[in-house]
Amino acid sequence: MVHIGREGNGENLNEYAKTLNLENSFTSLGQINHMDVPKYYNSAEILLFPSKTEVFGNVTLEAMACGLVPVKFDYGANRDKIKNGKNGFIIPFGDTISMGKILRSLLKSPKKLKSIQTAAVEYSKEEFAISKTVREYEKLFCLAKKNFLSK
């Protein structure tokens, strides 16, 4: 397991991993350059993201585009992007036990993991392709212009 980002709630995650006897299978890299993120995503299979603060979820979309299965709390816009059990998993807010169970089941079932990874990539390509995003912005700008000029 690799942790990227700030420490959670001020806790030293490396020390916490030691208390769980996981120090040999856990590394915390801290904050990294954004340009290096794809390198780490492409070396992983699952995004376990117990954040309680991310609202839109760029991390989720970036990870899905790299083929990671997102496992996240039911918070913010996660439900809008993740189709539970199809392209990722939504866990009740704060339920780290269920999060661990999902992680264990994915690691025990490579076929299921691969299927959900494929669905995650397809979703990110279909829903957040640049061409689709440009069309949505054009609609928004036209609507704003129409509303602005009509006043």
C-alpha cells in the first residue's frame, strides 16, 4: 500500500502502520508533484480513498482514467461518478470496516477486479472526454450569454 497526500487527521500513518504490523507493506510518500501522480496510479490497481473532505473528486476521475477501482465514502460527488459495484464502490461515510472488506474481496477476485477496472476506464473516457466537456461548456456559455443579453 502506498499513501500519497497529507497525513490523515494529523496522524503519522507510518507509525500507525507499525501498530498494525503493516510497516513492511505500507509506505507514505506525503505530498508529491501533481505531474508524478499518473506514474503512481499506473502502478496500482485500487484507489482506497477514505477522505472526508474532497467534494468534486478529481482524484477519483484521475484514478479511474488510469484504471484504478475507486473505493470511497458516500460523500460529495462520489455517488455521481461511481456506480456502486460496477465501476467502483461507495461505502457508507466513515465505515472503514466495509472499506476493508471490499478491498479484501477485490484482492481475492482478480476477474472481478479487472472487470471493474475496465468499467472505470470506460466511464472516465465516456463521461469526461475533452470533446464532451467542451460541448458542455459551450452549452453553458450559450445559456449564460442568452440569459445575460435578455436582461
